Amino acid sequence: MIHIVFEPANTQALKKAIELDESLQGDIIEINDDFAVGPLVDIYSAEGYQQRGNWWKMLLEFSPYTEQLAIVDDKLTVHHLLQRLDENPEEKVWIWMGQNTHDVCGYYWLMSQLKEYHGRIEVLYLNNLPFFNEKGNIFYPTYLFEIQPKEFIKAKKLARPITLSEFEVDPDEWKKICNENSMVRFLEGGKKLVGKEVDFYDKDILVNVTGTAQKLTRLISNTLNKMKVKTGDVFLVWRIRELTAEGKLEVTGDWAKGWKELTVTFPGGGNVTAEETES
């Protein structure tokens, strides 16, 4: 058994569930890229993959994750996965995903490369399903890591093979999204993705900027905690850099010294309302 997830927190959640249920025993593979943002044109070609890598390199500059690109290679991860499936005909793959854009985009990118192994690839999509939280209350998780390990075990009943029809339709849907090449993807429901403009998350940032200077790290934390549709901190910081270049924000400090050394405010101080960020 091979389990596939799309972010580190999901890996840790699944490991805890496996400790409680031996029937889930298997290797966990993580796809690291966040395909919900950034360029996707010709993503499966060497040129397109390199273009995306260069875009991430630009975003990761000055971040706490500057070494990440050197150790992450999802293309190589998939290469090793396919080798393993070829060498072990009985091996099965479970793709785990929550109802969020990050996981769904990762699913599309991955499954489009697995049609040859239909019948051995199963998906567990926790789409609008209720679970119990730590207090015993019912909630509807957006992310896998929000689920308690003992509840995670129940989710295994959702595993089902990806159908041949899905292996025909889903890659076409993904190809359409890639060719559209919007810089942000948004999950409308189910597996329906729509493209959004690169400034899609700017309003979430601006409404959390105050009239007095605040640490960049605090601004990012507040934004991530309050925004309804989430993205990663690296993307948000890049948008702050772009908003600064446009004269909409003012950043004080040396980017080369890292995020913790920077403060953010509006040019000349002041504040805006949520309504103003929509204009």
C-alpha cells in the first residue's frame, strides 16, 4: 500500500492513524508543490516544469524556505512511484485529499500521469463529509490534518478506485485549467476548479494591514487565520512585495535579512476597510 498526500501536516495526521490501525500500513508519499497557484502551461514538459521552478525560486527568495527547491522534486517522486508500480504489480495507491484547492489541484496533476495503472489507484476524497472533533462535536473538515486520528480510520471506508471515465475526463479538465494559466485556482465545489486573477488574495492582506507598522510575520499570521479561502505564506509574502512595488503598501527593513526583520503599513499610515479593498 502506498498513501499519497499533498502537505506535511497531512503526512503526520496519517502516520498517527496508521499507528491505530495496522490495516492502513504503507509508505506515505508527499507531493510538495502547491499547484493551486503559479504558472501551469506545459507543466509536464521540461520547459514548463523549469518555468514553474523558476517562479517558485523567485517567491522563495528571502523566505525561511530558501533551501526548499533544492530538496523538492515532485517529478522525480512520481518517477520513483511509477517504477515501484511497475516492479510490484500487486501494489495499490491511495490518494488522500480534503475539500480544498491545494489537494484537488495536486490530485489532478498526479492522477493525469497514472492512467496506465487504473484499477490500482484509489481515491479518498473527504468531500463535505462530517467528522467528530476533539470535543465530540460534528464538523466538516476542509483539510485532512483537521481530522482526529481515530476519525481518520473511519475515512478508509471511502476508498474507491478511480474509474476509467475519470481517467478520461479529469485529465482533460486539468489540461483546460493548465492552458488557461490563471495564477490562482479556486475550488467551487466537488472537483470544479476555476481560475482567478493573481490579485485574488490581495483583499485578505490589505484588510489586515493596520495604520501603524506591524511585523510582516504578524501580518501573515493574522491574514492566514482570518481568510476563508487559504493559500500559503510564501505566496502571500510575494503579493505583499508586489503591492509594495505598486505603491499600495510600505515595507520597512532589509528583505535580505529575512521576514522577521520587516514591518508593513500603508504609505503614510492610515487604514482601509474591507469594503475599500474590494474597489
